[in-house]
Amino acid sequence: MHIRKIRKALEGIKEYVPGKNIEEAASRYGIDERDIIKLSSNENPYPPSRRVIEAIKSSAGKINFYPDPNTKKLYEVISGYTGLPEENVFVGAGVDGVLDTLMRVFIEAGEEVIIPIPTFSYYEITSIVHGAIPLFLKMDDNFSIFSDEILKKADREKAKMTIICSPNNPTGNIFPKKELIKILDAFDGIVLLDEAYAEFSNYTYIDLVDQYDNLIVLRTLSKAFGIAGMRVGYALLPEWIKKACLKVATPFSIGYLSIEAAYASLNDLEYLRCVVDKIKKGRRYLEDNIPFKTFPSEANFVLVDVSPLESSFVMEELMKKGLIVRDCSSFRGIGKNFIRISVGREEDNRRVVDALKEIFEELH
């Protein structure tokens, strides 16, 4: 009998914890699915534009063919949107897929990756899966971290890569440009800057890509563009890194319909601006009206400190009312008192604020 063993490296990995889903809430509390609002996964509450839906419909009859993995029209439209040449664009199956490819390119077993926490947990997972050792740096009480701390850790541990999320998930704050430049100037390794929520922010650092050969900026069409289900992400990176990515990337990782949806999305920027404006307005409403402490956000969600209550309790109380938010206790380094609320439609935002006010009044 052959004993098949899972890799030892996987023993220390905690399974990725997504936000709760509508079916789970409906089953647990006997609520009609139509009365449940999901605000737990930072999804766009508005459907994609008609142009996207029409593109998917008109292309559906062609899915018996493999897609072009380096489809020129998609690279051209991303280049036009970002202002960077096609040579500096690499497309993959969501930011997660792009991250996995970059790990294949850079990481040797036993090398170290610096990850400021709390942040998106997949950075840790993909680092370990590819043989790296994650080095965690805890942010301060305002969820800030400075270049000196990162560089000190990098120099002491000889780290190969640093991953920074800006705006950061789940905190919503941005990493200052001057601090990023200090790292790029002094760090010998690769800096991955995840700008998945950049469209909701007043800050982007893609202008630095052609100035530094160790900077990679990650972007997605899942959030502001509203096609999370199609799984399209991309990296803005030096040409020499793109050439290496093409050697190790999973063949045909982006489906035919995903390519068509992404192309249509990037050709309807008027719709994008309309949706982003609505979400920014909703974000301000949540920040101004939630009775618990909120943190300023540059993303499509708001972090809430529900102290002295625990996040698991508040999440369950809201779920009983048909509202699904994210219990942040699964994020490394944040503790048990924070929830994250994705910005919804206007009526969704009012409903979650009213529910939190009830919980707050009962507490006091």
C-alpha cells in the first residue's frame, strides 16, 4: 500500500475564509433569500453594464474554442486605460492568479516574504504554497506602517519580496507614496503593490512602474468593474518580469467569455464612473451614520470597531436581520472586535445602518 502524504508546508496553512453567503444565512435563520443582503465580500452591488452583458451573450456560442491567452485587444484596452505600454501588462485569472504566477517567477524554497498585517490572507497562503516563509509586521492602532519598519525587517531577514495592499483590505487606508518610494529605493527585492480597490481611491502609484524595475502593481476587474464572477486581474510590471511570467503562467487561465467581458468593461468607462460615484457616496453615508467607530476608507468597504462587543456576535445579530457582513477575526493580527461592511445600494446601506443603531442602543 502506498502512503500519499500532503506536503508538510500545507500543515500550517489555514483555509481561506470567504464572507458568508446568502444560502447559508437563509438556511440558518429561515429567511427568504430575496430578503437577504450580502455585504461581506466587497462585491460591486451594481450589475455590469449592458455592453458587458451583450458581449457575453454574443460570444457564448464560441466557448468550444480555447481563448487566446495573450489576446491583443484586451492588452491594448488595458494599456489605454492605465497609460502604460502593452509590454508592461500581464493578465491572469484574477489578482489571485496573477499572484500565483509571480510567486512561481520569484520564490525559491525557504525565501522570505514581508507581509504587513492585517491584510488580505491570500498573500500568506500563496507565499507558503510556493515555499516561502511569510514574515508578518503588525500595523499600529490606526493600521499604519512605515517604510523604516519594513526595511529594517527586510535587511535583518534578507527578504525576497514585500507585499503591500493599498487601499488595504480590510482597513481601507492607503500606503503613502513617499513611504513606498523609500522602500523601492532601498529594497533589493520585489515590491508587490496590490491596488485592487484603486478605482474607489484618490491615490494610485502606477506612474512608478516605469521608474523602478522592482515594482509590480496588481489590479482587478472584480471590484469597480463589477465582473468578479469572470475572474480577470492584471499586473503592471517591467517588461523583463512579464517575459518571465509568460514562461510559467497557466495556459488558457482566462476563459473566452471573461476576455470578452473584460474588454467590454474597459470600453464603458462612463458606466464605471457612474458606479464608482454611487459607491463613494454610499461609503460616506456609512462612515457618517454607523454609530460605532469607523475608519476612513479609500475602498468600497468600511471597517467598523464594534467594541466592546465581539465581531462574531455582531455578525450573527445582523445575519438574523438578513444582513451579511464580514467578521474580521479571521484576518491575522486584527483581533475580535472588527467587522467589514461592503458598500451596497442606497437602500442596503440604510438598512445596515438602522440595524447597527438598534444593536448600539441595546448596548447602551
